[in-house]
Amino acid sequence: MSCQRAQELLNSHVDGELDGFHVSEIEQHLDQCHDCKLDYNSLLDLRSSFKDKSLYYRAPSSLQNRIRSSLHEEAPVDVTPRMTLRALSNRRNEGS
Ligand SMILES: [Zn+2]
């Protein structure tokens, strides 16, 4: 695996989103490549710092209530499609 490819996959690896094949590939690379390993460790540090509970702030209940009541006041959203799939398909065929 190239450093460029490893760099592309580092975030996904830190987030545990890679499949087994890519995990073993990137782990092999990290064992051999000091620079990518440094980046990987930095990402791990960054990730763990975001888990710090002091960064989280619970909104006061007055704010939660205001948001909830404003949602009830809004008019229902019009979800009627502006154009049917058939009309879209016809329009696309006209172009060709
Ligand atoms: Zn590398």
C-alpha cells in the first residue's frame, strides 16, 4: 500500500469503518511506515480528545422547550412532488 492510499484510509481506519482486508493492509503499512504511523497516532489522539466530556454541553431545558414548540408551530411541509418520475423521464428523452 502506498503512503497516499494509506493517508486516504487513515480516517476511516480510526473510525473503525474499514473491512478486514483494508484493516490488515493498512496495519501492515503502519508497521513499516513511520510517517503514516505518526499521522495515525495524531488522529487517535485527536479522536480521544473529542470524547472528552468537558466538550459536551447539554442545552438548558428552556431552550429545548422553545425549539420543540417552534417546531409544532411551523406549517406542515409540502411533500408533493413537483414533477413525477414519468415527466422527468419524458423530459430526459426529449433531450436525446
Ligand atoms: Zn506511509
